[in-house]
Amino acid sequence: MTAARSAPPRPGDDKSWGKVTTPRTLLSRALSVPLALGFTVFLPLFVAVQPGAGQHDAAFWLQLLLTMYAGARLSAMVLTSRRKLLQGSFWLFVYMAMGVAPLAQAVLGQVPTPVVGPRSDLTAAIALVLLGCAAFDVGVLLARHRPAGRVGGSLKEPRPVMAHRRRLHLLTALAFLGSAALIVKLGGPAVFFSSRQEIIAGIEEAGVSQDGQAGQALLRGFGTVPALLALLLYTRWLITSKFARRKVSIIVTWSALAVLNLIVNNPISNPRYWFLTVMFALLFTVFPVSAAMYRVALSMAVVIALLVFPFADRFRYDEKNYKPVETTSFLEPMALKDYDQIGMFANTITFSESGPGHSYGRQLAGSVFFAVPRSVWSGKPRDTGVMVGQWMGTVNTNLSSPIWAELWIDFGPLGMGAGLLGMGYASARVDRRYAKRARRSSPPGSLISTVVPLVAGYSFILLRGPLLQASGRIAIAGICLALVATYRQDKATALR
């Protein structure tokens, strides 16, 4: 009996001793050192040495440490041989929203939202964010050592979840109906190309705001989420199937969905974080196997977050109410705009310690049961950001509440650490499964190839918080996925 011939080593295969060096590998190695040093050392130190009125106390040095730690982890995500979308999204958010931007605020002594408590609460918030990041990494390490399931001594891969062809048609019909209802309710397509202020005014005129936040969330959710999910599924179908590219009906449906998303999911009428979700999901659905695109996306996202994102609220207000930022330093927009996550965590600590204490799951319950009207649940909790903002006495209560603050106010530091450890574990497991299955050779209906990019994009909203505001679209996406999901792979149901 002849021994089986082993397959030749592939470029980039970490398990092969005889690695083949390609020009792309050499380029990656050449760029790895400056990239890692840039994210981990040069950019944080460049921000730290800028002139400003901030104090160089324990909070400042902890913030610098957090930024450098997140920079090292983001560099590892960019340079990894596997595409780790969920972990990459996590560290991208931490690096910018919890690292570089708060470091700029600490240097300048300016914050977008007032920190009302003592300086010690800000120091505690930064230390707790560091603890949460370490717990996330511990969860990732634990996921590496989880044994795969065995049946009869052999490894068994769970059956992939696929998109059911006829149910996809039903989801597409739901997408057009939901988006049409939103468009008609707000007065036509033109309002979606004006400003977010006009959208809010249209919701108030339509009487939707009288139904509370749940009513608004459901209307906007059903008007945007099914359309996006249907577009992602059709995009993957066209990219991976020659049959689909030859089918006129599929191309026409995809084109109609693209136009529909251009109306309801454009950057003018939607929050920046939602449009970021749309772009992230589309990018990794169109380029499912490109390691180069993954690395470019994470690296360029840092540049965009620094230079573009602080000014990307141009369409939040109409012409009369828009006030452009006048600045002489690239640090000031990060200190004056929306990166208030560290400060709001500190305010949450101050709020809790001023009397209410921890809520022991009550805030999380409000997010899970977001659709229950207040007329039925009179004591339904408010958004954590809104609750803390009202306690602070701010006029604008549309404030962030990062996942660290959401977990801490419910369960304290141990519960927060356990929650982030679980997030790290789950992210690593899903990323590993995605890397194995998100290939061009995978079936066109493979749901994991569509869902993971969508979750990776939406994780920016989940990490920023508040959870209650993010729950509506999660629930609607879950309903849509349950509608199309199937384990069957026969000719009657599979996308060909």
C-alpha cells in the first residue's frame, strides 16, 4: 500500500515547514514593522507630546498605556494570516474610540461631554477598560484550546446554515414592503437626501414618535435592515455563482435592491455608525477571501477615523443649523465631537456611586425586551446613556454608553470582566469558523459568509452603545435570518 502523497505547502500556510515566499509575503513582512510601530508607539506618542492644557496624572498615563496596548492588538489583527473580522472590529473600535481620541482629549484638556465626577472616577474608568480588554484577550486564548466535537473518534464539523432560495424571495418582498412603508411614512424618497434633522421631523409629523422609541426603532429597522440583508445575500450569490450571473431576474432584483439601499441606507439620512455597518458588510461580502483587502480596510479605517469621521456629521443638520468645526489642530475634532465613550463610562461610575448602585441585570433586561411598550411595563428602564445624561442635566441626552459601562452598571467589575471574556471567546470561535468557510468555493447560500461581515460592522454600534438603541435592528436582523435559514442543501432549496 503506497503512502498518500502530501500536498505541497501553500504560501502563507503556518503549518508547513517549507514556506514559499511570494512578493506579497515579502511586502507584508516589509510593512509589518513600521505598521506595528506606527499604531503602537509613534501615533500614541505623537499625540501625547502635543501642547495642551491637560494634566499628566495617573489618568493620562493609563490612557497612554491603553492606547499603546490597543495599537499592538490592532497591529496583530492587521498582520494576521487569517481574516479575523470580529476581533479586528473590536480592536479598531478600542484603538480609536477608547484610545487615540480620549488620549487627544487628555492632552488638550477638552472633552465632548462633561465629566462631572472626580478625577478618580475617570482614572477608574480607564483602568476598567484596560481590564475589559485583557479579559477579551483571555477569552480569545481560551477559545484556542477548546476541543472540536468528536463522533466515533473522528472530528465532526457542524452542518453549515444555508439560505433557503424561496425564503430569500420572501425576504426580498419583505424588504421592499418595509422600505416602501418607511419612504411613504416620511413623505417620499427626497427626504432621505436632505438631512437627519429632516428625517426626525418627518417621523414626528407622521406621528411615529408618539409610539415611543420602540415604535421608531421598529419602523426604521424594518425599513433598513431587510433591504440591507437581502442585498448582501444577493451580492454573495452573484459573486460566487456563474448561474446567478447569467440569470436576468437575479441581476434585476440585485439592481433594484441596490437602488432601494441607496435611498434608505445612504450616509445622508443615517447615523455614521450605521453607514459604517453597511460599508463594512458590503466590503467583506464583495471581497470574501482577500487578505489584502482585510488589511487595507483595517489600516485605512484608522486614517478615516482620524481625519474624516469627526467631520462626517455634515448631513446631521440642515443648512441653517449646521456649524462647521473651525480648528487649528487635528486633535481638536476628536476632543469636540462624538468620541465620548471614556468620559461617559466615568460619568456612569459617578452616577452609580452617587446612590443608585448597580442594577443587577435590569438595564440588560430593558435592552432584551425593548419592544415591550411602557404602557405595559411601567418601570421599563431607559437607555443607560439617556439615564446618565438626564442625571447630569445635559440638554442633549443622545449620549454613548460603551459596552464596558453597560456591563459594569449591571454586574460590577467582575461581571464586566466575565462579559468581555465571553465576547472574546465567542469572537475567536466565530472568526475561526468564518475563516474556514468564507471562501469562493463555498456554496453561494452560506449564511456565515454574509452574517459575520454584518455583525462585524454592527459591532461598532454595539460597542459604542447604548444597547437599548441598538436592540431594535438586532431583533429585526434575527427575524430575517430565521426566515431564510435552513440546513437543507438539496436542489429545491439551495442557491445555485
